[in-house]
Amino acid sequence: MGYDPELPCEDLPDIETVRQIVEDHQDVIQEIENISPENIWVVIHERCNGKGELHIYYDTVQNKEKILEIIGAETFFGVPYRLFNV
């Protein structure tokens, strides 16, 4: 699956858009973090000036699969995301 690339800055949405989408979909973020509350978290990452993406930290490959299943797309409601194993 083609998720996880680092997109060029001009392809990232505005940070305000990212914040709004995260706010609008707190239930989904909650669902992701509840897979393993101590070991999974979703963070808004402002990588470029005024542009953002989501960073999703996870512990196991099994949980990564569950996260991808919940998101079910290459973006989180239009926001690019990257996964990091911690």
C-alpha cells in the first residue's frame, strides 16, 4: 500500500485544515488510540511553514494493520499521515 511517503511541502494541507479535520474526526482518532492506549498516539505535525500532516506512532505490526484498517484510505480524511514504529 502506498502510504507513508514524505510529501513535498506544497502537497501538504494547511495546518488549520489539519487541525479542523482532526477535531471533526476525534471519534476515529480515539478509536485508533484505543487499540493500545499506552502505545499508540496520533499527533499533528507541522513539517513545513503553515502546512501539516499526521504522525501516528504505534508499537506492533499487528496494531499497525488495525490502524490502517480503521483509516481505510491513503489519507486521513484528506490529511496525509505517516506511521512510525516506536
